Amino acid sequence: MEQPAWRRRYAIEERPLAPRDYDVPVGWWGWNWEPPIPMSITEIVRAGNMDTRTAALCGMTIEAHGSMLIAAEHPHSGKTTTLTALLDYLPLSVRRIFIRGWSETFDYLRQTEAERTLLLANELSSHLPVYLWGPKAVKVFETLREGYALGSTLHADTAEEAVTQLTGELGVAPDDLARVHLLMVMRIYATTRGGHARRVVSLHRLGPAPDGVSLTPLVTHDDDSDRHTHTRDAEVQLLADLRGETRDAAAAELDRRAAVLDQLIAGGTYDIPLVRAALAADRGENAPMSLRGDPVNG
């Protein structure tokens, strides 16, 4: 039987994956001519990519074992940089599993506790063997039924396009995609000074719907004012559901977390180790000396 074209292009080696294998963020930043420049979440806010409320909302979602996808049509729009920065909200007890693309064996299913594990796939696409696509991508989404959380990126210009790509082209079951809590869309713009600006243009909550996947707007970007607007009731409801608390408690905590970021920025705290330490201290943990599975230093 003739092999599929993608197997003819690349030699795919499947071997059992040990826990230490899953600690290594292989090809996390893609394969670029230039090395990546990671940014802290405060640097990202300072650059105008998003406001502190959006950053706090995303960070609290990930902290509460929520799943998140970040989409952008063009390369270098900030997808991986943003996802990496938001990982600093993860409690230290949460295990990071770096999915091995086309070589994934799903050995993590017998090595981890779903409720204390975040699955990380650098990109949902067929462009490189280190990326995740095809039946194995579908199965990763299926494992969310067991209680795993997922963080990944993909190429799409709108939330609707991302949902269509994942359910139509890839074949993810709508009920499985609906288990992802946040879908962010980013864009990159050329500036008048010859540089580039990156912006979060939308943030939606995903959920089940009779005809597929529902998209509840949480954050939108206005091009004219270059400001982000929020659907506060929907944001608070998401956090209340994830954190198992009242809407009033969730609203107060979201305001407080945004204020924490405002204070860090006002104090000039931008270096990744300092931001990590501050976020850890805010959630009652000691500053991590080193992280198991750190894309910044991996």
C-alpha cells in the first residue's frame, strides 16, 4: 500500500515516550532563521498587544485548568510568544506535557493525572513533523474528555475560520472542540515607522451548540481607538464556572489580578524571572528556581 504523501516527505519514528521526553519542548518556537525572543506578559501588555484585563482573564483561565487556543493568519503574529508568557500563571504542581507532533504515542495517558496536566502543542498544522495534525490531533482533543487541558496555536484570521478549520478540515468533533475555553485571534500590522504592531483582535469563549460550537465574545479590539472592549458579564461567568465560585468573587478577583499587572508595569517589572516570581508570589507559591518543561530556556 502506498504511503501518504506526508510520510514520504518525512521519516516519522515512533518510539515509547518516557516522562522526561515530554519535558522537552522540541521545536516549540518552530524552525526559524533567527532565535526566538520570549517576552513576559507585562512586556506584551506594554507593547499594546492586549490590556491588563485580557491578560489577567487568560492567565486565570489557564491557572484554573482551562484550555486555550491562539490563532493568527500570518507568521510572527505573536501566537507562541503569548502562549508561552501565559504559562507563567500555571501553578507549579501542574505538569506540562509537550506533545510530539506526528511522533506522538500518547504514553502520557498512563503517566499523568489529567486534572493536573496541561497538554502543549506548538502548532496545529501539517507544515512540519513537530506540529500536530491529522488523526493524532483529533485524538489529543478527544483526551480532553478525560479532564486534560490544552494549549496550542493555529493559523486562522477569525474565530469562525478557526472553528471551521478544526471541525471541518481537521475533523475534531464539535463537542471536543467545545471543551476548549478560550479562542484568541491575533493580527500583525505594519506601522508607519517601518516596524510591526501585534494586537489581540478577539477573544471568545467556546461552548457546545446544537449546530456545532458556540462563540461567546469576551474581548474585541477597536482599530480606530486601538483599545480593547470587554463583555464583562461573560468574562465573569467563565471564571465563576472554572473556579467554582460566585460571580461576585470571580469579578473581584479578575479586577485584582488586572491591578497586579498594572502595578508590575508601573514598577518597571518586565524581566521574565521577575514577572514569574511576582505571579508565583501572588498565588501563594515560591518563585520557581527552574521549571520542568520551560520553553523560554528549552
